[in-house]
Amino acid sequence: MRLKTTCDNGARRARRAFKAWRDERGAQLAELAIVMPILLVLVGATAEFGRFFHTYTTLLKGTRAAARYLVSQPPGAGTAAAKNLVVYGNTAGAGTPIAGGLTTANIKITPSANGSGVPQTQTVEIQNFIYVPIFDLGKLTKSSTLSLSVNVGAKSTMRQLVQ
């Protein structure tokens, strides 16, 4: 009888060990710990790309509006108003800039003339505008080589209407 009890104890131990090995309690937490950082990086990257694309299209719309304004003015007139139109969204230059850090110094207006000196096109370009992301790896790690800041340039050219 004693031998049988020992065998039963050994079988019980084996069953208990097998159950513990197959026990899946806490597996979800381990999986979450592996997957969550990857998901957070993907969500952050998607948000940052959307923000960058929004900034770029806003700058492009500003240059397009300024070029459209310039071609409807007599040649050489309205340069300051066109720069204000790009930066502030109005010709008066009132309000806040359409993109943080954008100034009239970033705007370059280039009229293209034909052989007789009459402007044929007006080009409005944004130069040296630095896009600074929210999730900047350079700032987070205090390393300038990992910075995600990019130089964003937008350019629009239109044919001169008023001669």
C-alpha cells in the first residue's frame, strides 16, 4: 500500500507540473508588453507624418494664393502684400502665421521676364523653413544627429495676367 501511495504522489506531481506548464495565466500581459511599444511607435509615426503633410499642404496653398494674387496685380506691385498672404493668410499681415516659425524672410518672390523685360510668370517660394516634429528623436535622446527636423520648401509659379 505504501508503494502505491508513492506512485500516486509521483503521478500527482507529474500532473501538477504538466498543468503548470500548460497554464496560460499572464500570457496576455507578456504579449502586451511585447506588442505595445511597437504599436505606440506606429501610432506616433502616423501622427507625425499626418502633421508634416498638413504643414506642407498649408505652405503650398499659401504660395499658390500669393502667386495668384501677384499675377492679378501690375508687375512689380504687391510684393509685400503677397509675402503677408503666404505667412498670415491675409494681405494686411495681421494675425498668427499659418505655420509656426514662418516669417516673411522665408518667402522669395521671383518674377520671370521675357526678352523685353515684361514679367511673364511670378514664382513664390518658401525657403529655409524648418519643420520641427513633436516626436523628435534628436531632442528625446539629446543627439543632433538623430533630429527629425526637415527643411520644407513649397513653390508655386503662375503666368502673369496683368501687363
